[in-house]
Amino acid sequence: MSKRARRTGRKEAGLEESTSSEPGGGLVAVLRGARQSLRDLVLEAGLGVFQELLEEDRERLCGRRHERVEERRAYRHGHDEGRLVMGGRQVRVRRPRVRSTEGEELRLETWEVMSKEDPLEERALEQMLCGVSTRQYERSLEPLPEKVESMGTSKSSVSRRFVARTRRQVESFLSRPLGDLDLSVLMFDGVHVGKHLLIIGLGIATDGTKHVLGVVEGATESYRVCRGLMRQMIDRGLVVERRRLVVIDGSKGLHKAITKTFGEWCVIQRCRVHKLRNILDHLPKHLQPWYKTKILKAWQAETPKKAEDQLRALVRELENEHPGAAGSLREGLEETLTVNRLGLTGALLQTLRSTNPIENLNGAIQRVARNVKRWRGGSMVVRWAVTGILEAEPRFRRVRGYRDLDSLESGLSKIISLEVDTLAVSA
């Protein structure tokens, strides 16, 4: 052998010695030589550990393989194909089988824990909330090693899991007790989802927190539909005999249901945003900015009496040329000034003069259901609506001006006491 060859051999030998002498050098060499990613390596190693845990469970029941057990109560019965949840899908796994000496199938503890499908339903729900369609569900998941067979990612499978999960959520949501909530404000508004209409009830507690009280589906905001929502909330513990402010849009059926349900225990504030929109729809575009400014200025008058006088003057002004706008402004005029009569100011007045707090919730429902192309019945609409509500609730904040809710309570006491006294005198 030449001198150069001997030097090259010594260098290669020295390199191998230095590599093997490094801390963790053997593991590094394995990882460098692996043709698979770290994720695949961890998955395969985890599956191997899971199989060992199953074997340990079987040993506790049957004893070690080929071991003589005097009082045997179970014995090995080969393997069967089982399914487990992994990464938002089901995978096929060999499941060891154990039978008792009486011939009954025994379940392994580890398998019982890991075979639950709750994580699979949670993953399907989370993907739907993120905007992933059922057709694209499988594509949104990380790939598995080639040796692992994937199942349960088809459109129909994902849809069934989503329906099952949301159906349970609806049942739980519509049975939540309301008796412990001290609600000083109620708001009702409708949201269109496809060809269906949902009426949602929202409550504001004395500490400023918001609580979704119920939801009902119907074709219109009729009296019967709204009355059904009220009864649903009362059955769950909502107290009727409590002074409250109720904020609604211009629905006559909703107005009638509220007065029939709560009677003299509430005062109604008509949403100014809905009212202003309805008035302006009866006016030509070139007049809309002018009358919008005048109506807003009237609502900001120093006293409720001045505000009412200014609004009635606008009604007379519009009567001849635009009777539709005049009639819209005249209808429910006094109820647009309820927050003024209650003496509310600042941020609390801005919060309670309209149904905007519940409009934000309606927007959350529409965002969650934005990918639905075909609505198959009212139950589907309610399931998606409740899903959107539960998604939005953790991000609820206290309403603006909540520190001034004491002034609302004092205002309600004065107005409702006067109304009750008036009714007693007239009777």
C-alpha cells in the first residue's frame, strides 16, 4: 500500500472515530440517514408505543405469552382490525383480542380510551368554522406515512360528524338556564339566512355582560313565532316581573309579543338605525342627507319634549310631498325617544338606542355560514346559527357605557312606576 493511501485511510478512520465519539452521534447518524421526515418518524414511533401498550393490557388479563397460569380467566384470541382517530381522520390499527374463559369478548383499557370519536368531531367542527368545505376537508389535513391507511375523510363522513356535533350543541344551548341572570336590557332582532329568518334574543346584565338567550326559526317575524321565543325563554327561567328596557326593530309581531308577555314591566325602545333607514327609503336620494341630519339632530335635543316637537314638525313638513316618509316617521315616534325619557347619556345612550349589539352577533353567524350553498330545512339553519353564536360568545365584551347602568335602573323605576300608577287610576 502506498504512503498516500495509508494517510487517506487513517483520515477516514479518524473521521469515523470522531463522529462516533460525539455525544449523541449514533442518533444523529440515524436521523441523517433517514429518508422520512421527523413527523413521520414520530408517528410511526408513536404507533409502535401504542401497540406495546395494548400488549401490556393483554398481558395483565392473560399473562405473558406461553406462560402457564393456574387460574386463567382470559386467553389471547388473535388480532382484529380496528379504527382510531389520528390527525382529524380515522386510521386502521391492528387490535389485539382477548376473550374470557366463558367466551365473552373483553375490551382493553387503552383501546377504550383511545377509540373515542370526540376529537374527530371537534376537528371537523373546527375545520368548518375556519371555512374549510366538506369536499376539501381531506386536503386540509397533514399527510400520513404510507404504511398508515386513512379513513373517514369523505364529504359524507365529515358532514355526518358535523351534524351530530352541532345537533348536540343546539340541544345544550336551548336548555341553558336563565333564572340566575339579572337582565336589565333585552334585545330582539332578525337575521336572514338563506330563505329562512332567525329571531335572536340577547340580554344585557346589570354588570354589562351580554348573554344570548335564545333563537327561533320562522318565515317572518310574526306574533306566533316571536311569542314562541318568549315562552322558550320563560320556560328556561327568565323572570318576567322585572323592570326592563326592550330594544327592537319595527316588527309589529315582535312588538305585540313583547307587550303581551312582559306587559307593564318593560318599556320599548325602537331601533333608530332601522327607523332612519325605513324613513330614508321613502325619500329621493337628493333629499336623504338633508332629512337624515334633521332627524339625528332632533334625537339629540336637550329634552324629550323638544325632540318630540322637532320630529312632529318634520312629519308635518313631509306630509304633502312625501307621505310615505311622514307615515314611517310618525309610526312609533315616541318609542324612538325612550332612551331620552330614561335620562341616558354618553356611551350608554349610543349602545341602547339601537340593536347594534345584536347586529354584531348576526354578522358572526353569517361569517360562519358563508360557505353553505344549499340550506336543507330550518333545523340546519338553527344548527349553523347556534354554532356561530357559540363561536362568538367567548369574544363578547361588556357593552359600552356599562358603568352607567345604574342610571338606567333609576330611570326604569321612575317611568314604569308612573305607568303602573296611571293604569291603576284609569282602572
